[in-house]
Amino acid sequence: MKVIAITGKGGTGKTAVAGMLIKHITKGNKALLAIDADPDSNLPDVLGVKIDKTIGDMREFMLQERDKMPPDTNKERVLESKVYEVLTEMPHYDLLVMGRPEGSGCYCFANNLLRGIMDRILKNYDLTIIDTAAGLEHLSRRIIRDVDELLVVTDGSRRGLQTAERIRGLAVSLNLNVKKMHVIANKVTPENRARIEEYARELKMDLVGVVPFDETLARFDLEGRPLAELPEDSAAMRGVGEIAKRMGLY
Ligand SMILES: Nc1ncnc2c1ncn2[C@@H]1O[C@H](COP(=O)(O)OP(=O)(O)OP(=O)(O)O)[C@@H](O)[C@H]1O
């Protein structure tokens, strides 16, 4: 069981990278779970999957219904079955969407239940890939507790790499117990490649790979086509494939 969280500043292309990574991993035979933990992200669209409900919806349901349940109801079991209802099973992986952030109510009760439930769900898979925002939201509230590796996507700008540095600091201060942190530079052009490598060295970042700026990807996105359907030989897909191989993901 390995858990990898993909993170980075908004707009750097982390969801695109997550989608392409998932596509490559499905070529192997690992039991794979993909989690969209960024309320602003659109991992299901990138993967071409239609989602109806999220874990956030189920948590709301639980908070609204719990007082109406008979006192001897096992609420953890009820919520767990609701979470399984929102698990989308695709031919080569499963997908869970965390959904909207919490409202103003008290979520401690439901989040405490969710922690145990998520721990158990993750144990069913060889590999879990989480797309999460730069604030590491669900990780910081420990709804998802174990993260082995952090993969920070940056757009190659100095500021992007500084965000990567901040995320590294955040992971340490949250005691996330991350064993490895990698950085991926995305949207790289021949002109900025050398500069990115130099910045990365300066900041002592392990640059696990670079993903080129890809016109085909940009066009797919404009046309609203799932990026997971990008041709295998497109520049970005090949770049992410090399990273997946280097990280031993398939
Ligand atoms: N390698 C690439 N080549 C060209 N365009 C890219 C590449 N990677 C991502 N993009 C484009 O960059 C934009 C941002 O990508 P994406 O939505 O994946 O970013 P994000 O970091 O997940 O942002 P958010 O946090 O807002 O979801 C999209 O328009 C996407 O098409």
C-alpha cells in the first residue's frame, strides 16, 4: 500500500499531470485508487469520468440524519456504506471525489468517522494517487493520514519552485511523515529548461522529471476533451510516462 499526493500551486497543471499519471499506471496491474481532494480541481473531467456525488455530500447527509437515526445505529458503518456508494469503479482503477469544503457546522464527529473509513479503504489498494491543493487540506485535517510520497508540480517559474519549497515546509510542520518528495516541472519549453534545472539545484529539490509544454494537450483542454485520451506519443504523455517509470509506478 503506497499513497502519493500530487500537489502544487493552482494552474501549474497538477490535475493534468495526475490524470496522465493515472493513465500510465493503469497499464500495469496495480490495484489503483484515485482521489480528487482539491475542491477546485477537475480530475474526473480530465479522466473523462462522470461523478454524481462526493464524500462531502455523504458527510452532509450524515450530519443531517444522525439525530434521526435510532440510538443504537452504528453510524460509522452507515457512513462507510455511503462512502462506498460514491466510489466510482472504472475498468482499471477506482475514483473517489472528496468534494466541497466543510460549511460552518461542526464536522469533528463526521471527520473522526471518515478518518477510520479512509484508512480502511486505502488498505484495499496497492497504490493511491491523491490530487490535492497546495494547502494540503484533507491531509492537514488528517482525513487522509498516511502519505508516503509528495509529488509537487510546478510550472518551472522560480515562484512555482518556491511554492514547492513552501509545500515541503508545510508537510514537515504538519508531521505528515512523508518519506520522499519529488518535484515535476510542467509546461517546460526548450528556452526555460536549463533555468528550471538550475533553480531546482539551488533549492535542493529532487527534480524527478520535466513535462514539456504540449500544444495537443492545450488544444484538448480548450475543446473540453479528457486529457487521459491524449495520444501516447504526445509530448506531455511521454514525459509523464518516463516519470511514472522512474518512480516505479507501473
Ligand atoms: N504540459 C502542458 N502543456 C500545455 N498546457 C498544459 C500542460 N499542463 C497543463 N496545461 C494547461 O494548464 C492549465 C492548468 O492545468 P490544470 O487544470 O491541470 O492545473 P491545476 O494546477 O490542477 O490547477 P487547479 O488547481 O486550478 O485545478 C490547463 O489549461 C491545462 O490545459
